[in-house]
Amino acid sequence: MTFTPAWATTSILLLGDSVSASYGMKQSEGWVHLLNNKLKAQNSTYFIHNASISGETTGGGLSRLPEILATNKIDHLIIELGGNDGLRGFSPKLIKNNLLQTITLAQAKNIEVTLMKIRITPNYGPRYNQMFEQVFIDVAAEKNIRLIPFFMEEIITQPNLMQADGIHPNKKAQPFIVEIVDKQLKEILPDG
């Protein structure tokens, strides 16, 4: 992970998967890098540490979090995980348990947590999709944390913003994601 730059006093940890890990492009072209540049230009006090990995699951994020928290000062955690769990057909109970444990680890260190409500493609059937989406609602309610919409909801419906696989946002989509997440940060963080 990168060090928090001198201009930032609040560090946000983003625990995500390929849609936040600049899949198919350079790191410098991805939305997290672009948003950090924007935050700096706005004289914001926030900096996002991108701990996103392509293919990451809720279990993978949970296993990596203790070391990240032990070696970095983190003020806020945003969880953008679950998509790969869903694509692999993992049980909603397992996904929920992993998310609950991840949040518990962060809250034990007085880190505020925000959860993104992940959605997956409809080809898994309405029953699984409904159970999958309910996990995020239930976890946010149980842990009393903020649940925010998944930024991909606004991107995936526009083919010109998607890579050929139909799953990952392309380079053109990144500035749009910046705007979506920047707006969310302003709502969830003081002086965002």
C-alpha cells in the first residue's frame, strides 16, 4: 500500500476487487488514482488507499485486512467486495459471515465502515440474486453502518463504458466513476 501523502489527514481504505483495481488498464488510469488527484486538487484532507485486487472475494479481503490495519493508520473503510463471491455462486451465508467479520475487525479499531451494495448479473436466477443482495442490506443493518449503491449500477447499462467482457468498466468509464464516488464521499464523510 502507498503511504498517506502529507496533504491528507484522513486515510480511507478501499477493500475491493477488479472494478476498483484498474483491471485491463494502468493503475494511473483507474478511478481511485484519478479521484485521489481530484481530492488533492480540491484541498481535501482525504486520501484513498487502494487495497483492491482482481478476483478478490469477501474471504480474501477478510484474510488480508488484519495485516493492512496493523501496518497502516486507517480512519475509514469502504468495502467493495462480494461480486466474485456471487459470480462463483458462494452461499449468501458465507458472504454475510465474511463481511460481518471484516466490519468487526475494523470497528474494533474505531474505524468507520461503509459497505457498497454489490449486484451481480441476473443469470444466477431471481432467488439467488435476491438472497445475495439481501446480504448487504442485512449486514449494514446488523452492524449499523452506511450502505451505499454500487457505482457499477450506473456504468454497466452503458456498453460504451464497458470492456469487451461486459463485466469491467473501461478507461472511458473511470471519470464517471470518479464523479459517482466523489459524490458519495461528500455524503458519508465530514467535509468530504
